[in-house]
Amino acid sequence: MEIIHVSAECYPVAKAGGLGDVVGALPKYQTNSGHTAKVVMPMYRTKFLLANEWEVVHKGYTNLGNWWFIYTIIKEKTNKLGFDLYLVDINGLLDREKIYGYGDDSERFTAFQIAVVDWIAAWNHRPDILHVHDHHTGLIPFIMKYCYRYQHLQDIPTVLTIHNAEYQGWLGWDKSYFIPAWDSWKSGMLEWHNNINPLASGIKCASKVTTVSWSYLEELRYAANGLEALFQYERGKCFGILNGIDTKVWDPETDTYLDNHFSIAQRQEGKLKNKKILCDRFDLDINKPLICFIGRLVGEKGADLLPQAIGDSFYYIGRKMSFLILGSGTHAIESQLEGLQGLSKSDYSVYIGYNESLSHLMYAGADFILMPSRVEPCGLNQMYAMRYGTVPIVRNTGGLRDTVIDFGDPGGYGIRFNNAVVGDITHAIWRSVELYAQEEKMDEIREHIMQLDFSWETSVQQYLDIYKSLVPINA
């Protein structure tokens, strides 16, 4: 099969979160399975763009409402990522340094989607599957079905994967003219709660819909930021497929970001060497359990609870542990976390910003990773952490529930808590301190979690099964 993935992110080209990791890995494993998987994404001004060789494969001319524009499709020449990578360049609109955060993001991603469909419409053949990801590409199934110019593409099956339903790409009806001339009788396929809702449209119009964990699919039926009734109505075509991780990128024996590699057999000394680097760099006590948080500093991730949870842990448990925070996000949360720095007694530090190499070192050197998320569709950090022998402390939600079993339960190996509140977090931190003191038990858990299989192979087959249900048998 020929599978075209359309996404706003793809690691290592441009990444803001788990979406980028998934789109950077899934097509590679699909290609390894004997299929032809390709990725199409916007051409941002990134280091990857400047560091690699490209060729122009198509130039087109289309419109966003009254604005007609030229778009260019370029292809990476060397198959560096293990699959064909195409970038869409729209001068002045997509060629920016950041992925998101501009006042005209609606125009940017709508134009991107139109350009992708316009390009595919010019092909001499048809791909077997068009796989779109999140709201940034959610209008594509509608455009292919109901925009007059592209209705000859309506027989191409589409799959929508929802990585995070909190963000839906809402547009006012005053921007409906952005979409190429469409059948006005089908306005209901765009609308949700009196707005154009690209994610809702994708759910309605796609052939199949997937979410990135089983539990998240269930949660969306009662907590989907306004889309609960739609998920109930469309449940027959929705499937939960747990994300995998790229075990070649995330491997403590070969990780290119680490100076001190280690295997399962070398877990104790290997982790200690990496922990020492972290503790020396951030003035932390190496003898205390090191608890890390890596991610966006936003309410969705429970990051707003961290300052009080850390303070309460020091007050009620005692300064028996160290904390290291890596991330960026809401200014107020950043300021609060930076404000704690002056109170450190070699047991707290924070790095505000994005730092890929530091994140790898933290997975390798930390004893625990804390994920107090209010919403976590899948979560990859806990899988990365376990690959490096770092024990997850997670809230019992979404993909965290599906991948972490509490060590107090049969076969358990992590620490889970039920509510995204300070009291539950500090209690979980207390449990981690108690576990760390049990050296033999801690080592048994490390050995076990480093052997857990979170690779893509199982997930890839589930995606392929969905594709095969949509295409002719001889495809």
C-alpha cells in the first residue's frame, strides 16, 4: 500500500510534542513492513531544512478564499528518515521558524491543507490511504469529499488520528470562504457548536478515526472539550491504538545524546554515571532520589501543580529527594518554578526551554519521572523513561493508565495516583522516596521496565489492519 501521512509536525524536522515523535516513527516502521509510507508537512525554517538536500517535485497554484498563491513541494533527496519526506512551501505563510503561535495560524494550516489536496489531485495515480493527524489536517477529508474541485478524490480512504482533542482549530463562519468552493448542503460536516471545527469535521468525514491509546478513546466519550456527543455518535468507526516509541532512537546502549551508554546488565553503574553528570551540572545531591519532570509547562500537563507539590514535599516529607524540571510554557508557571531556585539546598533546579540532549540525559540519569497530567492521550515520556530504567510516577489517566501498573499491584512496576491534585502528587512522591530506599526492590523494577516492549511493531500492524479494511484486497 501507498500511505500518505499529512501532519504539522515530524521529528526531527519540526517537533512540539508527541505528534512529531509519532509521525517521525510510524511511517518508518510501515515502510519496514513492506509498504510505501510518505510524510507531507509544512516547510518551516528549521535547522533540518538548511542542513539537508532538497529537490523540487511540484509547483502549483491555488487559492485561500480571494488570495491566490503559488505553492512548492520539495522532497528530501537521501531518504534520511527512512521514508519519503515532502515539505510544502507557501512563501510568507509557512516559511517561519516556529510551528505554531502566530495570529494567522488558521490561514497557515488551511492553506497548507488545500495545497496538499491540490498536489495529490495532480498525480497520475491515487494513493491507497491518506492518513491525517490532528486538527491541523482535519479539513482534508471534507475538502476531498465536498469541494467541487477535488471531488474526484473522494474515493481515497482517509484515516484521522487524534493525538490531542483539546485543540480543535475552531474557525468562525466568517472564514468559511477560505475553503475551496464546496457543497453548501454539507455545512453540517464542518459545523460543531456554531463554529467550523476542523477536528469535528475530520471525525465526521474520515473513513476511520483512531486515538493514541485505548483509555483515551474511552475518556473522549465523556471528556472531549465539547466533542463528547460526537465521539459517542461515531464510536463505530473509532479505534484506540497505543503509540509506540522508536527503539533505535531511544536506546540507552546507543543513544547519540549520551556519553555514558549502558545495557540492562549495566543499569546500576550506567544510570549512576549519568545521574552524576546531571547532579554536577545542576548542583544536586547525588545520594537523594532524583525526580524529573520533562514537558510543556501548562495546566494540561499538571505543571501548575508542581511548585506547591515540590514545596509541600520538602515540608511534609523532608528534603529527602531532589527535583529537576525541564520545559517551557505558561509564563506564570515558568516564573513560579524559577522562583523556587533560590530555596534549593542542592535538591532543586529548573531549565526553562527545549533541550533535546538534556531530556535524553535526564531519562538516563533520573530515578523517577513525574507526570501529573490532567490530560494524557498516550504519553511517550513514561515509555522513554522506562526504556532507560527510570521509574514513572503518573496520574491514572489516558495512555498513562494503559502503560503503567502500580508497583503495589500484581506485576506492577510504577507509581500511579488518581487525581491531579497536590495531595495525591505529594503522596506519590513519598511512595517514591520509600521505594528508592528499598535498593533491591528498586533494582528489580529497573530491570523489569527496561525489558518492557513499547516498540512500534504491534501498533503498526493495527494501523495496517485498519487500512486493509478500507482498500481493495488486491491493493
